[in-house]
Amino acid sequence: MEIKTSISVVALSALVLGSSGCKKSAPPQTPPPTAVTVAPVQQQEIVEWEDFTGRTEAVERVDVRPRVSGYIQKVRFQSGQLVKKGDVLFEIDPRWQKAEFDRRAAEYEQARVRLAAAEREAKRTKELLANKAISTEEGEQREAKFQEAKAGLLAAEATRDSVKLDLEYMEVRSPIDGRVSRALVTEGNYVSGMAGSGTLLTTIVSVDPVHVYADVDENALLKFNSLARANKLTSNEQGKVPVELQLADEDGYPHIGYIESFDNRVDASSGSILLRAVFSNTDGRIVPGLFAHIRIPASEKYSAILIDERAIGTDQAQKFVLTLSATNTVEYRAVKLGSIVNGKRIVREGLAQGEQIVVNGLARVRPGMPVTPQQVGAPAENPKVAKK
């Protein structure tokens, strides 16, 4: 009985082993190609630019000082206010000057009356001399008196007009359009109007347009001059070379101006030359004294290959991109890059227009790998609906 049981167990084990040995293993599954985003290489007309850091300055700046002395009677503006040329900023107490003007006006009237009397006597001189009613000496005295009265009237008129001018200067007016600073002298204080030592009352800076100054390095200057001599520089409708400006809180270069001038020499200590550009500032956004980034044309207009920065990889000191072959495999392509224009990188060598390059998923693929390409901006194959 025990022998039969043992034979059955052995037979069952052999059957299990035989059945397991006949079962075939499943082949390994091949992963699907990696999905990547691709984009065509673009070619378009561009102009390269050189970037510099500059400083904004007002075109005009005036230190407002009185032309006559006296006590400040009234301040007629608010700090930071925009003022027009001729607006009254300060009033100086005019009473003493008004009294002086009245006295000089009275002296002028006296001189005018004396001249009229001397003129009448001079007109009768010839008749009196003909009738021998007066002597020749007296006739000459009458003529001299008339000429003296004429000179006296001119002197009195000049004195009156000078005092009148001083009276007008009792109102200190803005000499330019612009933005006024705070009042440095308040009501009740004495101010001096002496030439060369007048009291500083406030300052005014013009608002529109504004100047921007920047130091341009020697290499950029030589390149600029070479393009200018060849008449290859970009220019606006007025024939001026454009300049673009960006403030610290702005994206891109929204302000467009033009180059007004370069200085007359290169600074030997810095190896740079001072550039001055002019920008419109109708909204007053560009405040004098701000730091700003400007850029000027550094090439003629030409057709260039442009690619997205995301498509560029680094292989030690070599820059490369991954291109898409006709069989949807990626290929390594070394490229020589240029500057950035409108957010795109210039490719000087290594690519041609119309080729497809990987712009998203660069780190997930290697040269020779098959991929599933999807064009930039195309919808995903199986988009997921966002849950609310």
C-alpha cells in the first residue's frame, strides 16, 4: 500500500514538472516612442542690436533765482507740479519797488515837460535872431538847453523802464515748461537778487522729450561707424538711427527714440564714448535720473535662422540641437549661435530653414532614438479634461 502511494506521488510530480516545462515565457514589451514637441526652423529679416546701460536726463534744467531782492510774499505752486513757461512761482513784496517806480515815472513826466518848454523856446530862436531880439550867444544857449532837455528825457525814460522791469521781476516766473521741485524758500524769508549770488528758490526740469546718456565701448563704436560709412544702418522716416529703451520694470523695449549725437572723443581711461539719445516722454513715465537699458543697431538688415532657446543643449563647450529625421528619429546637430533677437537665438551655422528641431523634451531623448513628434501649439492626442 505504501509503495503504490509513493508511485502516485512521483507520477504526479513528474506530470507537474512536465506541464510547467512545456509553458513558454512571454516576450518583453517594447516601450512606445518618447513624445516630444518639435518646431520648424524659422528664417526672417532681422537687425542685430547692441545693449548698453544708460542714465536718463532732462533736456533742460533751470535753477530758479530772483532778479531782485526782497521778502517772499507768496509761493504759487505745489511741489512736483507741472508748470508752463511764464507761470508765476513766487511773489516778492512789491510795495517798495512800486513806490520807486512811481517816483521814476514822475521824474519822467518832469523831464517831458522841460523838453516841451525847451523845444518851444528853440523854435522861436531863429525868428528872434532875425529880428535881433536876442543875441547869438543867447540863441546858442536856447539850442543847448533844448538838446539837454532831450537827453534828460531819454535818461528819465531809461530809469523809469529799468525800475518798471524790476517791478515785473517781483513775480518770479517759470522760464521753461517742466516739472518744478519743492520751494526751497518759504513765505516771509528775504531773498537776494544780486547777480552771481542770487538765492536759489527752486529747480525745474523739462519733461518731454528726455535725453539718455550711455557709454558705448570701442568695438561697438567701430562697428557702428563702419555700417554708417557703408550706408547700411537702419533709419526711421526722418533718416535718424533708432534707439530702443527699457526701464527696470518693463519687458522688452517699448520706448523708441533716436541717436542725437556721439561725443567728440573716446575716453582713454574707460575705452568708451558717450552717446546721447532722444526719447519722447509725453506720459512723463521716463523720470530724469533713472537707470535704463538701451540698444542700438549693430548690423544691417539680413535674413537669419532663428530658433527657440529651449531647443539648445550644451555638450561641454559645444552647443547643439536635436533635429527630427524623416523616420522620426532624433539626430545630433552641432550649431554656432549668435545674439538674441526678439526672444529667439540666431543660428549662424548648422541649420537650414524648414528643418524640424526638438524644443521640449530634450532631456528625455538621445540621438538615434525614435520619438513621437508633436508640433508646437498642436493639441495633445488624448487631452485630459480639467476637473472643476
